[in-house]
Amino acid sequence: MHDNETPHLPPPSLWPIGFAIGIACVLLGLVVSLPVAAVGAVLAIVFGFLWIRDVTRGVREPAPHVEPETRAVRETGAPPAAAGAAPVADDEEVAAYPRSTFLSAATIGVGAAIGGIITVPVLGFAVLPSFTNQDEQSVDLGPVENFPRGEFVIATYLEDPEIGEVSRRTVFVRNNGSADTPEGPISSFTILFSRCVHLGCPVQPNGPVDEDAAQTVGEGGAIRLVPTQPSGFGCPCHGGQYDTEGNRTAGPPVRALDRCEFSIRNGNLWLGDFYSVGEVEGTGARARITKYGHTSPGVHVDGPSAWLYPIEVPG
């Protein structure tokens, strides 16, 4: 017989707590660091499996065999079942899949469905735009002759003319002449982004700027070129200092200045996408650069410190 006064509750378990900690680590890792998210995913999978295994134990284990209760048959008993009628399950067969197990499994399933319905759209709207519609930069700075060999030129331009001034960027361009490669001599340019890698403030040349020799090129004069003779570059906001290769020499920046890809097309200098570097070895055409994806200011790109910083989206 069943005791109707006894509530049908699942046995106490610590697996849900571990599962919740794993999910929390995954969400935290999406903001803090990929290794944290990976650890959280492992915890969630392991504890989730143990939780499901614990909840469904009553279903997986065979029902205990108990001899049915025998009763005397009354003469006025119910008529025998007709041939082919479906058998009626006794109490022991019903107990093989208790109500508490069904309710627990149903609760987990409904909770997972609700969580997925709520979480997936939110993550889609919040995260996917950062990884989609990322157009590559392609800006024509005009003829290579506008950039004298061995001299820096401040180039300001609109990254997206349709957006307007909000997309204006500044780079420091130096023509290094030719660099010898296995494929033969190629043009070499040092193109430094003016954004300080401490907090993103604008970097300025530490040296004279020849405004009288400034010129505008491109359609509608959208590009402005100004010669300069810097001994380095500095951030007036927080004191970050860089040499002419973009390496940090003083102040709070954590790496060298970001650089820009380039190409030569029909005698014109074209800018490509920005990228980050940790430190530059050598100078000019002989510089050795380890290229990293374009990261935000204040973020390390090499060494053990790089593991402590957020996952970078394309930018």
C-alpha cells in the first residue's frame, strides 16, 4: 500500500548547485575571459549530467519485485475481463515511475525551454552584431609621391564618408623605401594609428608640424596630409610616450601603438585594417612585427597578462 501522506520529493542533491555555478562561470567568461567560459562549460556539462542521472535513477533501476497481496475471491465478484481487454497496471508497476521523478524531469525540461527562449534572442541581439557586417577598411591616401622617404606625414581621413565626421581617423605615415623579401624588393611603410593604447586618447607628434605645407587630396579634399618631424609620439591626457616605431617608452600604455595594413595600387597608397602589436623589434623596413587582432586600449596582446583580458570582437 502507498502512504498518501508522504510527499513525493526528489532526494536532496548538490548537483544543481554545481550546475548553477557552471552556468554562472559561462556567463561571466563571456565578459571576462574565454578560459573562464570554458571551465564553466565543463562544470555545467558534468554537474548537469550527474543531476539528470540522479533524477532519473528511479526510472533506470528495475522496480523491486513484491509478491502481490492475495485476497479471497468473493462469489459476487466482478465479471471476468473480456478476451483481448487491456491489462490493468497494479500499484507496483505504477510505482516504477513515481510522480516525483516525472515532475522533476518536467520541471527541468520546461525550465531549459524557457531559459533557451529568453537567452538565445538576447545573446543574438547583444553579441551577433559585433561579429557581423564588419566591412574592411579601404582608403586611398593618394600617390606614393605624397609621402617623402624617411619622413612622417599626418594623414586624416574619413573611414566612412557616408557617416561623416564621426568616422574621421588619423594615422602617422612614414615611407621606409624598399624592403628586401624572398619575392624581391617591396615598398615599406610604417603606419601608426593615433589612438593611445592606454585609454584611446589621441596621440600627438613630439616635434614640429609643418601646417604651411599641408595639402588635401582625394574626392572633395576629404584627406588632409601634414608633414611632421617627430622624435616620438605622446599622449597629452595621461603621459603615455612612444618612439617612432610606436613602442611604449614611458607612461601607462600596455603595448605598442596599433598599426595599419597597406597596399600599393596603381601608384597610390591604400590603407587596410588596423591591427595590434606587442612590441616592435628593429626600425623602418627592417622592423620585425608580431601581428595580433585589433584589440581595445588597455588590453595586453602577448605574454601571460593577455589571458586576463576580455574576448575581443572584430573592430
